Amino acid sequence: MAATSGVPVPSLTALLALGTMSLLLAGSHALSQPRFTKVPIDQMGVSGGVVSFVCQATGDPKPRVAWYKKGKRVNSQRVETIEFDEGAGAVLRIEPLRATRDENTYECMAESSEGEVTVAARLSIISEDLLPAGFPHIDMGPRAKRVEGTKTATMLCAASGNPDPEITWFKDYLPIDPSASNGRITQLRSGALQIENSEETDQGKYECVASNVEGVRYSSPANLYVRVPPRFSIPPTSLEVVPGGGVNLTCVAVGSPSPYVKWMLNGEDLKPEDEMPVGRSVLELSNIHQSANYTCVAMSSLGIIEAVAEVTVKLPGQPTKFLVGAVSDTSVELTWEPAYEKDGIINYVLRYKEAGHADQINNFSPTSSLVVEGLRPNTEYAFSLAAISNRGTGAYTDYVSQKTLQTTLQVHPTVHTTAQPRFTKVPIDQMGVSGGVVSFVCQATGDPKPRVAWYKKGKRVNSQRVETIEFDEGAGVVLRIQPLRAPRDENTYECMAGSTEGEVTVAARLSIISEDLLPAGFPHIDMGPQLKVVERTKTATMLCAASGNPDPEITWFKDFLPIDPSASNGRITQLRSGALQIENSEETDQGKYECVASNVEGVRYSSPANLYVRVRRVPPRFIIPLTSQEVVPGGGVNLTCVAVGSPMPYVKWVLNGEDLTSEDEMPVGRNVLELSNVHQSANYTCVAMSSLGIIEAVAEVTVKLPTESRVPDIPSSLHVRSLVNSIVVMWTPPENQDIVVRGYTIGYGIGSPNAQTIKVDYKQLYYSIENLDPSSHYVITLKAFNSVGEGIPVYESAITRPQSVPGQPTKFLVGAVSDTSVELTWEPANEKDGIINYVLRYKEAGHADQIKNFSPTSSLVVEGLRPNTEYAFSLAAISNGGTGAYTDYVSQKTLQTSM
């Protein structure tokens, strides 16, 4: 054996252990690839209706899911993708369906840094007049409902079809999984959705969906409103303010109904009751010289809550009239009026800088002017001043800018090429918040005028979240990224300006930090702009306040482009508070505004707010006159009132001086009053109101008493729907309601309507005839009757459906797995006449289905499989009525053969 020179040699056992560990690590890494946990299935939808394909994946890192059609990402006004599970799941919703445009195969792709996987589903569309007999039908859909928090809400749904359809539910276009609610949400056997201990998050738009092998049908959506007491979503915060300064206190409360919010000081309301806003109140304080506690009160019919904000006057005030005096090539004189400070100013501090350079600091004794020397000629500088007292440093003034003069020199003529592109605005490095927004601004000039474009890693930027907005005829471009995602968006972005005379490039770095890791001084938007409507030629002020350390600089964007107030001839100005003031407003000022706060720590964008410039003002007027109505006792009628104006008026109904529409639910423009079980004549008044006036109109509802002088007329309609052992009969009353109807006689039989009869009350317009024979022809008759006798009958016939196929096996799961076998388990399908067999479809990826029939059981071991191979399995039950619906495929990979 050779000598080892003292170096230890690993033993064979250690090497084998190391190799085994490497294999294990390699195996665990393979599990991080994306794999689907929910796969979409082929669907048959109704033309004009709705379908939703649901797709979800898991992996490490978490994958993102997207939908494609013919290799292109889906994008249409009618085709919507709704993400959930942080983008690892997505619902593809198409509404309304159009044949043949929407009939296609749709692909769901899940991808991450570890790879990508794809699954496809086919959409077929059938017109309403060609539906097969067994196609699902929504017999009763959910209705709008209000429920108080912690109470139980039940959203009803009933459907029919052959085979009996399965009912599922969607909320706000996302599938509901009752099993994920810890038993709080359950789906009843009837199909209804029961929500116990209701919460505010349960509020939303609900749809029930009926599906079987023939197709899928969606109910009309219905809103669930959860009434909850008020609570503060943004409680007021205590603030410090310099003497004579100002501050805005924001208080936001939520609840259902939305609460009114007001501010109080020393027990006194600060705003009159008729100006009390709903949900959010901003108290604007200015010229503050005394500390005080301000109380925010939120109130609704379900309770009253309070919160206190303490405003403390602290630190010296801000120097005023901060101006530039004399200017030379190397110096700038600054003048100001002293800051207010009752304890006295002990010092001043000046910040000044060149564009693109860091601040320089200059501390000096109290005075009212200063000459800053040692500056560079022909250079733009920005200056900001603050006062210092024993209590600290006060607020800095806004920056004032000044360019030093050009040094006078004897120069010889030189050839200077001015035609090449050069940048007039260059992007700067930025730190954004994950989920937030950043914008990089780049602009160039030259002769001919250059065009600007953005690049990332040498490729032109192109993404659904990354948008480029051109201005200045393409010589300027804003690169906007929203929402920010780390680490995907963290990179260096290059702006290239090019023309026939050449090209130039400048780069900026984007870094992203999560909300929970923000440094203490990171900018925070204390108050962002709010939706505002202003009349043309009037002044509009978009508010903004921000905090951070150092104090952030505030800038503005409109429709994603930066606003330059200096280019507006003084019409647009940014106030010292950060607000944007637009005088003599024009229609071109209308748009979406954002304020941006930035300092050395990072950048923060406010939520966008629209400014609407109203061109004219019109008092309210009714465009659909009210009509008086007659109604039978116990009957119903809808009164519709429509009014227009500018601004659009609120519309309400009044009876005997009492409002029938609650103030917080008063609609704009149109109000429909639904009256039912009417027994007394009355005059109903519609009131339309806006800031320009109030108008009224009256609709008279007269209860007309019917007579019983003769038998009733024939019912105006009769409809039947066949099931296996029953027929559902639905009808409408006689058109002439002047004759009393006491009830209805239903006759039915095989071949004859007189075999059996049933009498029902006049209020009933629906009956289910039970215990009928399958596949049989029944004749049905319906007559209205009163004390005089029976009226003329109306006839209809129907054939009951054949014996139904069995239901779908449930809880279809994978059990034990080996290298050549997979165990499958399930709960038996529901079939009252008995299951006579099961049929299993299974296949390898890319291969045809294999079929296996076997006797009734609740488990099966599929043998003879290939090792280390992915298989998909689907199961159906068979009865004398035929083969039922197959389960969704479940996938499982056999184990690697041990060698």
C-alpha cells in the first residue's frame, strides 16, 4: 500500500454514506419542480353563458400559473384570469361564451426557476335551442341576502339534469372549498351553501354551478351582505408638528353598513352633521400653536367607537421667504426671515447639492442671510434650510434651485457635434417595496430627435407587469413596473436613445425590499390623493402628505407620466405641504393622479385617484314619468323612477313622509321600489336630489278588488319539466285578475289527465307530482276554480325520464404505492338501485387509456405497472341505468426499482 504522507483517507463506508446522501439530496431537489394540485377539466358551456377553468400548482419555489390559448397568453374583454394562492392558482373565466370564437383548447402553465409543466382543457359551446334533455338546469339560484355578523347565512341553490348534476359554488369568481373553513362553511345535500358564524370576509358575489356529463350551467350571481359593527381599519395616529405648522389627521372605519365618521375636540363636533362623510374623514389642521387631543368617532346602526390622536407642537418652525439673492460664477447668496421658536434659535443648518450628488451640510450661527462660496461655475445647485433650537432641528424649507454664472474666458472656436443623442433626464437607482410600484424616467434630445427604449439583460422589456409609456414623440419613455416582485424584477435596466447620428445608454438599478423588512426611515404615505370632481375653470387640489427620515421629497405622476409644474406657466403648482394645486382647471387635467414620496431609503407610491373635470351643471329632472298602477289584493308591483342631471342625482322613495330607502343605500339615477303583498291603496313619492335642487313625482297604487260573479279564466301559461319519478308543474294565473281565484285543480295520468287530481291553494304556482313511473307518457291538465266552479283547462304532456345512471364515486385517492402497483380507494357512488360494476380508466402520459371492469368494492390494487412511471387514474360506477360520470384524474408515479 502506498504511503499517504499523513493525509487521512476516507473509508469505503464513509464514501458510500456520502454517495447515498448525495442521491437523497438530489431526490429532494427533484420534488421542488412545479406540479399541479388542481387541474382543469373539459367543459361544455351554453352560448351566452359562463365557464370557469380552475388551475393550481405547488413547488419550491412557489410557481406562478398563467393561461394560454394557441400559444398566446389569454387577453380579452370577456376572458378574465383571477389569481389566488399568491399567483400559484388562477381561474380562467369566460363570459359571455361565444361560439365558435371561444371553442378551443386552453393551456394552464405553471413555472418557476425549477422548471415548468402544462395541462390543457377543451371548451365546447352549444346553443340553448340544441341542449340535450339531460343538460343541467338551475331550478332555483341564490338571491341577494343580508345577515348580521356571527349569524348563519344560507345561499339557496337547486338544479336538475340527467344524470343529477353536481353543485359547486364560486365567490367573487373563485371556487369555494368548504373543507378549508374548519366546518364553518358547509354545502347541504340540497345544494345550498350554509355559512355559520358569518364574517365580513364572507361578503361578496356568489354563484352556484351545476355540472354533469352533458355540460355546465351557472346561476345568476347574488350578493351576500354581512352586517358588522364599525371598526377602525386605519386608526388615527398621534403626530408632532412644528409651531405654526399644519397636519392632516386621517381616520378610516369600515363595517356594514358603512359607518359615518366625524372628528371632535373637547366634546364639540368639528364638522356639521349634514357634512359627515362615510367611511373616511380627514381633518386638516393649519397654523397649530397648541397641543391637543382629537377624537375620531365612527357610528352606524350597529354601534359607536372612538379613537384619539394626540397632536403635539414641537421643534422650531420653518424659515420663511427663503430666496436667492446675488449670484456669481462661484457663489450664491441666500436670504430668509427667521424661524419662529419661543425658546430661541441657536443655529441654522443648510443642505445643498449639485444634481445627482449627495447633500453637503453647512451649520452656522443665527442670521437672516448667507453667501455660499466655493461653488463650480455654470452648475445647477439646490438649497434647503432648517432652524435648530434646544428642542431639536425644525422642518426644512422646500429646495430652491439656482445655477451659478458662466466664467468669462477667451476661447478658440472648436468643432462641437450637437446632433448626437444626449440625455436630458436620466433614471436613478431606486429601492421599491414588494407589491408596490416604481417608475424610471428617461428622456433625450438630439438632431434628428432620437427615440428612447428600455432594455433588461440586453432584451427589450416586455411583460404584463412592465409597461413603457412614451412622451415627447418617443424621445422620452417612462418604465413602470407594478406590482414589484422579488427577486424577478431586481435588476439593472438600461435606457437607450438612438438616432441616425448614434446612440447613448444610461442604466439604473432596481432593488426590492419586503414590507416587513423596511428600515425605520422608509417613506410612508400618510395621506394620498382622493377621487375629486371639479368644475372647469375652478381650482382643484390633490392632497398628499408623507413622512420618513430624512423627510421625503414628493413628486406627482398623471396617467403614469411625471408632472412638471414649471411647464404649466404657473397654472399648476406644488404646495409646500406636497399637495398639487391646479388652477383654472381644463378638461386635459382629467386623469389618474399618484403622489410619490422618495428619500435615500427608497420610494413609495400612493394609491391612484381620479380627477374629473365637470363641464356643465344641470339640475335633476325625471326622464321616465311615474305611472299609476292597479294591483289585486295581495299582489305585487314594481315602481321605477329614473332621473338625470349633472351631477347625477340621488333617488329615493317616500311614503307618508317616511323614507323607504335608507340614506346609506340611496342609489344614483335610478331606483326601483319592489312592492309585494299589497292590500291598501297608497301614493308613493319619488324624490330626486342633487346639490342643484330637489324634485318630486307621485305614483298612485290602487288595490282593485276582484269579483266572484263567474268561473275564472284559463291559466295564462303551463310549463312542465320531467324527472325520473316525478314531473314538476309550473304555471301563471289567468291574465284577467278581476275574477277571484280560490285555487287550482291538477289532473294527471298515463294517456289520460283524469286518473288522479290534486287541489292546491291560489297562492301556489308550483307543484311536483311524485311517485311516477320512469319512461312513461303522462297527460296533465290545470284548471283555476272559485266558489262558482272550475274554469277552462289548459293541457300539457310529458314523458318521464329513463332510470338515471349512478352518481360519481367520492374521495377517490391513492393508497399504497410500489414499483409495479398502485392502490386506489374511494367511497361508493350513490345509486338507490345498486351498483353492479365499476370501470377504471388509467394511462401513462402520452399513451391511450387502458380499461378495467370489476365487481363492486371500495378499493383496488392496479398491478403490472412500469417502475418510475407517472400514471393517471379515473373511476366510474355502472348500474342498470348505465355508466355514471368519471371522477377527475388522479396522478401517481410508481417507485424506482430497488437495485
